[in-house]
Amino acid sequence: MPCNRTWALDLTGKADLSGRQRMILGLVDQGSRACLTLADLGDKRSATILRELCGAFRTFGLPARIRVNNEACFNSKLMKAALALLHIRLQITQPHCPWQNGRIERFFGTLKRHLDRIAVADRDDLHCKLVEFRAWYNHARSHQHLGGHTPAEVWNGKRESTRPPRFVSIWNGAITGWWFPP
């Protein structure tokens, strides 16, 4: 699947040390598996989600379609109208069929497996963890279905690095990998 044609969007959560559930928005490109956005949201209103999407549009351009589940915040009139104005098709999966948006579900599985092993103090701490995770996921974690390449390599055309790799370790060694600088 080509890059930047279909994006997968969903929400998940992580409780901080005070017990407050933090809402996390994930946006993954279907072709490259690149995590385009990983953000802590204050709420899950359509307007809040659209603000994050607009940031992704400015950075990565417009996809042909965005795949979401049937949650109200994704299926709202505001969301549909905003995406229609941009000529982006909204693909809504059937209820109770997470496999229809499998790339974001798989991404969240990887994220949660790592997030569940650490404590998050507050919103700022979660933000830092998400930035680190996104960098590791895109640049240091190779994918079997990408021929051993990272999402960043696929997104950027699989250029081979001419510089020596660097070992990456984040979250006190909970996540490691090799980064091949461009």
C-alpha cells in the first residue's frame, strides 16, 4: 500500500499516578506504518481531534482517506464536514470490528505493552513518553512486514544509511533498538 494514502485514527488511554485517565490519540499511515501523531488529548471532542489532524495535514499533507471506528467523536457532523471540505474520505468501520482498522490497533497493542510497564506521573510526563515512543517506533523499530525496515525508512523511500548505527534506550531501558541515521 502506498504511503500517505490511508491513515488510521483511534483513541486509547493511560492512567496517571493520580488515577486520572489520559486520552491518547494515535494516527498511523497504513502504507508505511509510520506513527504520524501520538498525542495526549484533554478531551475527545471532534474539534479537539480535528486540531490534531490539522497539525498532521500541515506536516504530512492530505491523505485520500482516514479510517476510524464508529465512535461518536469520529462520526460527528463536524468531523464529516471538515474532512469532506478537504476532499478526504472518512471510512468508518463496522461496530465491534477492531480488525477492520488493524494497523492502528496493532500500533496501540505495541504502545500499551510498553506503557503498561511504566508509571506516568502527569500530563507532561505522558507527553514526554509519547514523544520518545513515537521516535523509537518510527526510527529504531524495524517491522517484519516492511522487509525489516523502519516506518521512517519506508516513508522516506528506504534510503540506506551511510552512517554507523546508534543504540537507542528509553524509559530506563524498557525500550531499546538501533537507529540508523540518514
